[in-house]
Amino acid sequence: MPPPISGTDRSAGGVLPEIDLPDRLRRALVLVEQLRADGIHFAPIRHHSPACSVALRAQLTDLAPAVILIEGPEEYTHLLPQLIDPGTVPPVAVLSHHREPGGRTTTGFYPLAEFSPEWVALRSGAAGGAEVAFIDLPWASASRRVDQDAESRSIQQERHLAHSTTLQALARLEHCRDHDELWDHLFELRTPAELRNWRRVFGDVFVWSALARSDYELPVLRGEGSIARESLMAARIAEHRQRSDGPVVVVTGAFHTLALIEALAGSDLGAVVREAAPQGGHPPAPVDAGSSWLIRYDFRRLDALGGYSAGMPSPGWYHRVWAGLSGTADPADPADPTVEMLVDIAHHTSRAGTSEVLGVADVSAAAAHAWRLAELRGHPAPGRTDVLDAVTSCFVKDDAGPSPALREALEAGFTGLGQGSVPAGTPAPPIIADTRRRAEDLRLNLTDSDTRHTSLDLRRNPRHRRRSRFLTAMSFLGTGFARRTAGPDLVGGTGLGLLYEEWDYAWTPMTEAELLDLAEEGSTVDEIALSRLRGLELAVDTTAARRSANHAVQVLIQAAVMGLSEHSAGLAELVRTHLQEDPSLASVISAGRRLVGLRQARDQLDLGEAAWIDDLLTRVEPVVAYLLSTLGEGSVEDDEETVDALLAVRRLDGDLAVLLRPGQERPTGSPITRELLRLRASPNAAIAGALTGLAVVDGSGTEEDLGAGLSAQLRTGADVERAVRYLTGFMKATPDLLLHSPELLSVVHRALITLPAEQFLGYLPELRRAFTWLKPRETARLAEQVTALGGIDARSDDLNVRHHELTAADLERGRRLELSLRESLAEDGLADWTGT
Amino acid sequence: MVSTDEIRRPAEDRFAAELTSLADADGRAGNDRPPGWLLSPRAVRAFVLGDAELGVSRKFYGDDPLVDRAIVSLLGRQGLMLVGEPGTAKSMLSELLAAAVSGDTGLTIQGTAGTTEDHIRYSWNYALLLAEGPSDRSLVPSPLHQALVGGKIVRFEEITRCAPEIQDNLVSILSDKQLMIPEFGPNARVPARPGFNIIATANLRDRGVNEMSAALKRRFNFETVRPITDHAFEVELVSGQLTEELGERGEEVEVPREVIRLLVTAFQELRSGVTAGGTPVKSPETVMSTAEAVNVAFAAALEARYLGNGVVSAAEIARQISGVALKDNPEDARRLRFYVDNIVRERARTDPLWKDFFRAAADLWH
């Protein structure tokens, strides 16, 4: 438990009060002096803190060190020439890759902003001619990845929680809402003059972090890897001390400073760290940068980071503050970051095109509000939360919080839209070069960034097939490199009959940027695609209630079209499971259809024999048959869907027969055919009608049978609803039959004519709909045939409707109505309207 | 004999000692006071949020930055508008700020659908008006008028319950910081003295409230007062309020802390729609505010005192929740039953306190 800090004296502006230090800290402060006499100076910092940067710059100017050591993986020392290159403009980051023994890649980012103390250290060191080196464990070091058991992980969680609870309590005492605001309150919001008093600043930061550190239990420190890292850092500091004359400045996160001090000064409390050195001492520093590269970065990603690289929130705000603090601002026109930020937010919100417009009055009110809040809270100038509070009070006019436009403006302002840059020719992560080489090997034209077109003959050209797989993978990953404009889409299940695949592609700086973003997921395109597929696989909902054969098949096909066919074979198991349990006929039919497409494209995907596809197809049949038996419990509204399903099943059955039992003329004997036969006698009239019609088309039934069936269904005294449904089903499934068979037509005609008038009118809508499945020309022909049957001449007036029930009285009434209407219009001066 | 005791004395009386002590501290430290204010802004903040050294109690929980922003708003040209759900202590905060800044919480316009212009501007003693014509004697000043003249804070409670045309009376008064009185002759006006400002409260989503015009909204800084989410705070608050309400009767009944904690837990879970463990529960439509929780506790205490054994148990809480917390919506009864059946039943297995609650609730609703 840190000693209680009684209310701080705000009038002096954000200075830590005199507190009672625990013994350990008091001794540490003595050790600091000891080390200082030996020429080792510490700069305990918070990552990305402008206040620490100002203090550090002052310290470096005063001490003029010969050596500057920075907390960061050792191999980054080899990237120094790039880091100090004037063409490198923050925000930038060093990206590190490490492939674990299991094949998985882990990635780390070491970001640097203009206001990061580490950046100041690098640049000052370069300017002052000091030797600069990174001294932390290499990214690939196994000691970074400690195996933890459940117990030690749980202690770790408790410790972190307790630490954050303490900070919360402190924050509450100071009327701050969280520990970031507390830090601002106590450290960031000191005046530039106070910040240049680096001894005071670093002293306070040291005490602040050491108090926290002293609470951490040893197993937790080990489990986090802190001990191992501090052990190396201490050793390196000692080595540099031996090798060089002149002051050595050590820039590390303040959490580590206490441990380093105790280890280096030979204190018994530092024994743990010293003894953590491996047998035979630490290995020598890496000889090259290994798998690490300098890349440009942006504020948005900086803000979103957590863990190791995390620092202060809202980099956009601190970027503005830094201009004033670092003295790079024009002294004749010192910009007020508060006013600038508020003006930018107001402009951004007003430009969004909503009715919310923030003008000069609002901005001045908010600025005044921010300054008064700062005064109330004892800040020399408005801090981040003072400005945010001013926005809340002055720009928001109801209880729903900031509007979307304002929210966006806040993000743009506080997170910041800044992007850094690295000089041309900086070595880039291999994914860019590897991908480009692969594209060139496939003879794609990348000489410039113009869009090019390629037409791929998948059936006959093996290289085209390889190209197709590469382009599909690039498109799947969203690199924006390639876009398919035409051709078969096996995943979507469309265009399967097309022979050529058409693609547009272009290698632009955007492509490189997208690949760079992907770099954190893997080092080659195929690796990343595989990892995404695994993600998709997991995302396919595996709860029993949501098994979907269709989704599973889509993932499988996606793997196949990208050339990841070994993975496809593995996914077959997933599909099998889903097939077993998928309750939806539509989903299984879709899955079946896609699998048929896949089987037909087996050669063009270079899948070889792929017995697993045939196996899946064989499994589809019985499942469809089983699910078919659930059809028939529908109401009138479902009829359309049901008949569609029947048609799809029939098609699928045909395809499956061709693939699985080639050589047979007609699909007989399959489980699906048997089920369809059984369904012909279904109590659901629509199904019966559809299947009877289909039977005629297939040749397994005769027209006489169909005619007899129709007569039976449509005779007088029959259930009209049933009859109509039968007719509808039949017309949807096989509309042409009626057109081409005069006997059938006369049967239907006779049945409809003899329907009682009331019932006819009642079922007119459904009857109408039954006939909409015909094409317009067919409808016209049918109409001609019907009128012929009825003995009516279509061109005569027989089809005009005549009313014979009007009487003379009606005429009289009509005349009187017209007269009064004319008079009324004339009164209103609208006589022209009557046309007389 | 009619008692002259009041049920509830104004804040400046109840906390007179604290206000004096804060004013003295201001004097000793030489703090600047804004014109018309009785205390410095920091002292006002200390009055609301507490200051252990000066013996000032904390009166508002859960959102310190809100209080900062409110104080700063009052320093400026905008008015302060406190919005939020019922029972979130908007009126209480308004009262505290008025007491600290102006020492007078009595300049209050109580907004209703029947509020007229006269309540906001001024009206007349008609007998005197007829006898003397318009004069200072015949004019009956509204609280707003008095605040302008005296350089004090005027409080306008439930402003959105007034008709929009009535609300808009404020628009030009607040921009010009003066009130025109044409009856007194040409250019007769009442200018605002330093220290004048307005604190309005509104519930923007209730039935029976009107829209505020955009012109009026622009004259105010809006601050949303949210329900308390910190469990410990709310327990503190409920205990404190309960003690105050019980007054002398507090001696006669014992309210164990765990029972209050159970009450606050139930309220927070029903309010937020999710339990501490992450299980979703159905949130009743009626607002489960802290004020309601205090009412439940108070009713439970009374039940224990007069109908029980003098110690409040979870059973009394269960019985009173249905009466106090559920208003007219029958759906809410079902939602509460869901909570009892699923969450409370589970807890009742291991925790004797929840078991008492469950048994009493089960009796009521099954």
C-alpha cells in the first residue's frame, strides 16, 4: 500500500508534495547518488510523454553524455542509421516478427512519435555525437515468452488489479476520473520552466513508479518477464560503463528504474536481477537487425495500442502541445493548442453537413470554459481533459452525448490523423518484396502503377491457373491489388459455366501499404490467407442449432480457389459435421450445388483426384433425401418456396447422378429420386401438383396421368383451396406443359369454368399468380388458345364489359349531378374547367 | 397548536456552519471571489464534493468533473442546464450550487404545464395597480426578477414542463441580461447585477415534457447527470440519506449495512439490465433511481419499526420494492419476477441474506 498522499498543493501547479518515503526508496535515492558519481545517470520516463521528453532534452543538454542507452530490443541498434535519417519523420514504428517453433508468427510494434522520450534520446544523441544503443532483450528471445502456470497468472492479474485500484483511489482523491488524467494533473501540466528542472521531474517520476514497483510480487515480475529483461539491461549498462569515458544516460520506462539501480549499485535487493543472468553470462548482442524493419506509422494505430507499447492516450492532442513545449513554435505567434483544437473540432463538425454548426461564439465560449476549468483545477494551462470537458459543456446540447459528427471530429482532433514517413530505399518487411516477386514470376506486368487486364483460361493453361489463385488470394485479403471483373465464382456459386476469368490489377503504393498492414498477420500472402481462413472456420458457428453446411462449404471452396488445397482437405471434416446436423434443406441444397461446382472445377483448381470431394457429394444425397421428407408441412405462403426447393433438388439430383454414377441415362434409384416419388402422393397439394408435372417432363409419368390428376383435383365438389394449390404448384414447376398440351389445357379450362362464381372470385389472386410463371409471349399464346377454346373472338367486342342494369332514373340523377357541378365550378370562376 | 417546524429546511440553513467555515477559509487564503459570489469557485467545489480538513461533508457522488464543469458554467455567460433521468439528484445539485454561490436557494421557479409569463417575469398586485398605477410597490417580482436585482442564482426546475412559448421568455432575458418593464415607461429595465445566473433542470424524455427551442438551448451549457454506477458510493449515499430521513426515529430501528448493499445491488442490476456476473436481466421501465432506493429503504425501516422486530432484513426490502419501485406498468411486475426467479433464486442457495429476499418475494408473486 503506497503511503497516503494528503491533498496536494495546487497553487504551485502540479508538484508532488513531500511524502514519507518507505525505507527502500530512501535507500534507492542514496544509491542513485552513488551511481551518479560513477557517471551513470537515469532518466525514468513514461512512454510517449511530452513532459518527460522536455525533461530529458534538458538533461541531455546539461550532461552532454557520451553514451545514451534506451529501453528497446537490442537488435534495433542496427536500425539507428535509418532512425536518425532526416527523411524519417514520426510517427514511425519498428516492426518485429518472430516465428515460433509451432509455425505461428508473433509481431511487435515499437512506435515512436515526435514527442516520445525515446525519439528525443535518439535524435539528441545523434546531434550531440553520443553513442546510442538499445539494451533490452531481443524480440525473438525466449525469455520474453515465459511459460506461466495458472496460479502465477492469477497472482499477476490480482497485482495489476490492485495497482489499478490504488491509482483509482489516488485519482479520486485528486478529483480525477482516471489515472491518465491523474498523470496529466501531476506531471504533464507543469510549466515548461518547471519541466526543464529535470532533476525534480525525474525525481518525482521515479518516486511515482517506484512506489508502484515496490508492491509487485516477485512471481509476478518474473512471470511478466521483467526480471529477465532488467537482468540484461543492467549487464549492458555495466558493459558500456566499462568501455566508455564520459557520462552514460539510461532512458527506460520508470517501472524498471528502481530494479536497475539496485542491481547496478550492488545492493542486496538487486540480487534477484543480477542472479537472473544465464549460466555463462548473457549472450553477445545480435549482429544485425534480424527480423525487424522501420515502417511508417499513424496516430490512430498508436492510440489503439495496449500493453508494452502503450503510452499516453490521444496522441493528436500531445502532438499539438509538443509544438509549444519543445520550442519549435514561432515565438512571435505562440499558438494556443486549446484554441486550435477547439477551432479544428468546430470546423470538422460543421463540415459534416448536418444541422449542427459550431461558430465563433461557441468556440470562444468553449475556450473560456477550458481556461476557467484549468484555473479551478490548478493547472497552468488547459490539459486534455479540460478541453474535453469544455467540449462536453459547450458543444453538446442535449442528454445524448456528442452527436456522431462531433464524435468523429473529436477523434480526428484528439487521436489525430498524422502519418509519418520513412526515406525511400528503407528496407521493408519481406512480405512486400516476396509478394512482388511472386507476381513477377507469374508474368504479371508491374512496370508501373497503371491498371492492367488479364484474361485467364482456367481449363487449359496451368500458369493461368496459378495466376488465378494468386489474384484470388490478394483479393480475398483486401489488398486492393486485383479485382475480378468476370468469370466463374465458385464461392458464390455463380457463372460456373464461363470459360474465362477476367481480372484487373495494379501495383500501387496503396498495395504496398495494405501489405504492410497485413505484415502483422504473417510473412507471406499464403500464410496470412491461411490464418484468415482458420478465423473463418472458427467463425462458422459451431453450435448445434446453427450448423450450416452452406457456410462450411463456402470456407472450403475459398481455400481451394486460393490454391490452399491441403487445407481444403482438412476442411472436408468440418463440412461433414455440418452436413450431418444442418436442419435446413435450403442450406444443404446450396452446399450441394457448390460442391458440384467444385467437383466440376476439380481440374482447373489442380486438386488432383480429390476423393474427398466425391465423398462429400455421396454424403449429400442421403441428407437431402432425409430433409425432403420434412417438406410438406407448409401453408399456402410457403408453397412458392417449397416448389423452388423441389426444382433445386431435382437439378441437384441430376448433377449428382452425372458425377457419381456416370453412364446412367436417367437418374433412377438414388435416395433423392425415391423420396421425390414418395412425395408425389404428399397431402400438400402444391407438392403433388409440381411433382406430377415434373414427372411428365422427366418422362416417368404420362400426360394422361397428369390430366387425370388435374381433373380429379379440379372437379366440382373438390376442395377448392386444394385444387388451386395443386394448380399453382403445377404451373410453377412446369408452366410450359399447359402451352404444349391441348388436352391438359381443355381439362383445366373445363374445371375453371365450372367453379362456382363466388369461389372463383375468392381464389382469383392465387389463380392469377399461378399464371405469372409464364413469359409474356407465352401468356399471349395461352390467352389465344383459351379464347379459342371458349369460342370467343379475341379481337371482337365480346371481351368488352357492358353494364345493362342502368335505368332512366340513374340517367336523370347523373344529369342533375353534372348540372350542379358545372354551376359550382362557374361560381368559383373555374368555368374553363368544364371545357364548354 | 400548529407546529412551525419545517419538513425540509433550505440548504443554506442546514449547512450554514459549513458555508461559514468555507468563507472563512477563503478569507484566510485571500482567494479571489467572482463578483456577486459568496465563495470562491474552489470553495464552492469543496462544499459540494467535500473537504475533510475543513469538516465539509461530501454531498454529491459519482461525477466530480461534472461539478467542476457546472461551477465553471455558472462563472460564464451561459446558464447551466442539468438534464438526466429522474432521481439522479439534479435538483439537489442545483440547490447546493445556489446555496454556495448566492447563499439563497429560495429564488426558484417551479415549472409546470400551467406556468405563465407572470411566474417568470413579474406580475401585479392588482389592487395597488388600480390605486397607484404601475410602481415598485404594485409590481410583484418573480424569482427571476429578484435574482437579477440581487445578483443571485435563480433556479428553474422542470423547465421542459412549461409550454415552449413560456420557456422562450427566457431567450432574450438571458442574452441581454436584462428584463424590460414597459409598464414603467420608455427604456425601463432591470439590469442583471454581477452574480446573476440561472440553473435549470429538465427531464428530456418523460411524458408530458415539451421540446426546447434551439434558441433557448444555445443560452445554456448542458450537463447530463447520470445514475451512480459505483456500488460503494451508492451504498454510502443511500445510508446517508436514510439516516437523514429517519431523523430521530433512526434510534428505534437498526438497518444493517449488508441489507443496504443487497438493496443497492438489486437496484444497480435492474437498472443496468445486467448482473455483476454478466447475466442479462430484464430492466423495468420505471426508473430505478437512487432516490427510489432510498424510498424503499425508508419504507422498509418503517415496516421493521412498526410491524416487525426493529431490525431491517432483506424480507422487508423485498416487500417494499414491489410497492415503491413498480409504478403502473404490469410488464414491470413480470420483469421483476424474472429477476427473482433466475438471479435471486441462484443466490438464495448460498447466501442467507438473498434467501430471506427470495422467500419474501416468492410469497408476493407466486
